Amino acid sequence: MQTLPLADTTRRTTRLGFGCSSIMGAIGRRDSLRLLEAAYDAGIRHFDVAPAYGYGEAESCLCDLIHRHPADITVTSKYGIPLAKRSPLIRLGRHVTRPLIQLLPGIKQRLAQAANTATHNPDRPTFTVAQAKASLERSLTALRIQHIDLWLLHEATAVDLTDDSLLHFLNQQVKQGTIGSFGIGSDSSKIPALLAERPAYCRTLQYDWSVLSPAITPTNSFRIHHRALTTRFRTFHAAFLQQKDRTNRWSKATNIDLTIPDNLAALMLKAALVMNPASIILFSSKSPLHIHENVRIAEDRTLEAPAIALYQLIQAERDQLTSE
């Protein structure tokens, strides 16, 4: 798989990365490790995690993969979103058996809703040196490593970063070798203000991007993107099918039948890679087959031209798409 330098660290990693938000949530440790191993076996070497993922257990799960393959895995972790409180509902939800779900179809959803309520932490992140230091120590302990390649301020905004001592702490950790580099992982809407008002924190920027996003203004920041399929892929595809003329034109322009959801999803992922050639593209999945398919898409050079065509079509018709 194609690789690139990881931000301003000394390491290289794969352009396609696996987001660990999908592990240790509704699935247990064994299945979570199976997903991580599937990603590694498929060729992925970059893994993105956070203390809040998997109800606070994702980092300790990822550490098992790291110690099975210590030489070539790179890791992004984060600080900012408070760790949710543990709940017995989580364990119950993970062990609901398939026959019980078949007998009571609504139970899985109700358990998921209850677990989300029990573990939700409404507190805004606070970006202080004391809390940053404590969070970094917790992550290093959970991952059982002495160095995190990339450490991001999770959901930080420009107004959160008024304490220059935090920036000093981050630079100090780079010098000491505790972290390779740092940056911010936030919503795309927060990025312009961060670049304008807090550029020193923006060595790396991790935020959502898809073919539906506006063109990116070039910066000196290393970029990592997620949500290549957006959070509303099904809605987008359903609306696309209603516009027969557009459906036919786009399928003809890409030479791919875009009425098939998997085809459109494949081109959207490929477009994220092609249109952001110096960036890492993250995805999450609970299916080993889906993981291997995404890697196949990433390595399929015949999809490059159709992906560019799709991006250009969407950009040309952006005003129409947003008004529908």
C-alpha cells in the first residue's frame, strides 16, 4: 500500500488508516481484535484511537495489536473529550445473544440507547496543561508504549486554546520524545478559525472531508481526513436516485453504474484519496470483508479517473445539490 511521511515526525505510514471508534463499543474484545488484525493483514499500518472510544477501552484493545506487531504500526491518539463513566449496561449490551435479538428485535436498539445515555458525558473538553498531562499518561499506560506518534487535541476550538502554557507543554513533549508531533482533531467548520487564530497548534489537522465538501484552501498543515462517505450517505444516494437525468449523466461520465450504492461509496472513498494525495484517509468498519474491500479500492488505479470525474461533477453542481 502507498505510504507517506506521518506529519512532521520521522516515521512513514500508510495512506489509508483505520479508525478505532468502531471497536469495543457494541462488540467485545475478541471481535474488536479480529477487526484490528483484519486491517493489519490487509496492509493498513496507521491506527487512530482516543481515550473516549469504545467506552474508554479502545486504547487498551489496540495495545494488543501494537505489541503483536511492534515494528511498523503508527498511532494517533487524542486528548480533550472527557472519558465517559463505565456502566453495566455496556457489558450487558455486548453479550446479548443473537437468538434473544431475533425473539425481541427492539432490544438491541434499546440497550444501545441506554448505554449511550449511561456513558454520555455532557461536559465540554477543557484544554489545560494539568489535564493534558494526565490524559497523555493514561493513554501511554493504556497503550503500553512510551511514545505516541501523533497526539491531537480532540474537538478543540480556537476559543479553547488561550493558554500558551499548553502549547509549551506540547512542544516539550515532542522534544522529550513522548509524542512525535501534535495537532487538532475537530469538525471541519472549526478549522478556518483555528488556522487564523491558533496556527501554532495546527501542525496536523484532522477533520471530516468528502466529495461533497468545498475545495480545501492549501495550508502548511499535515491533513488527516475521515467520513469520506459523509454521515448521510444513504440520504445522498436516495436523493441521487430521484434525479434520473443526473444519475444517467454521472454514470456515463464515470463509466460506472452509480445507481448501485457500493459503486458510489467506492468512488467517494477513492476520491478522498486521489483529491488529498498528501493526506491520510481514515475509515471505520465492523466487517473484515469491508476492510479488505476498502484496501482493494485504495490500491485500484483504474478507479482514479472515475473518482476525479465524480468530484468534478459534484463541485460543478454543488449549488443544485445543496438546494435539493
